[in-house]
Amino acid sequence: MERSDWTLLAVCFGGPDGLSPVQLQKSLFLLGAELRQEVGHTFYTFIPHNYGPFSKQIYLDAEQLAADGLVAIERAPGSPAQYVITVPGRTRALEVERELAARVREYFANVVTWTQQQSFSGLIRSIYEKYPEYRVNSVFQY
């Protein structure tokens, strides 16, 4: 499994609403933080950034997935981008998903759903409460 497959799966688990940039970042961060052994050593590396854990590589991978037609990046004026799975992306994601252990698949799907249910501030606050070391460079105050 390639690293970008994790981003593809996150977007697929986001369903028809897709994921905002913060939802995508935090879903992948939580997966890596909670299931480090399962995701392997080539998984994304996160640094403390403006709104907590951040990996620029996730955005680069999402852009490449979009260029490959597997993900659509929808940008409405005045709103953050939304990452949405395409039909070919869903087909590829289902192939990748079959490689996952049931525990990893279930956790990942649940964490993506959880991030979608949180407000922006609630999501950032929750991350900081469990992983305070990622608050060091934060511009977010609560």
C-alpha cells in the first residue's frame, strides 16, 4: 500500500460530503497516532503547526490524486476546499480497502466520521486535549 492510498481512503470514507482540509489532516493524524504499527514507517510525518498536527505531504498527495482523477478538489468562493471521491477513486479505494485488517478499516472509517461530526474548534480542541505537544505553534485559541 502506498502512502497516498491512506489519503484516498480517508476521502472515500468521507462519503458524498467529502472532507475539508482540517478533517483530512486530523483523520490521518489520528490514524497514525493511534495505529502506528499498522500504518507502517512510511506513513505521514506530522509537525506542530497553526492548527495542530500538519503534514504538507497530505496536500501534495491529494493534489496528485486529483490530477489522476481519483479525487475532486471542490473550491467554492469564500470556503475551504472539499476533497471528494470520484467514481474511479471509489473503485481504487475499494481495492485498497481489501488490503486492510478489519480493525484498521473500522477505526479509520470511524475516525473520519467523527472528524466530520465535529465543529472546526471542537476538532482542534479535541486534538490538543489528547496531544498537547501539537499545540506549541498554534494560532488557535480556545
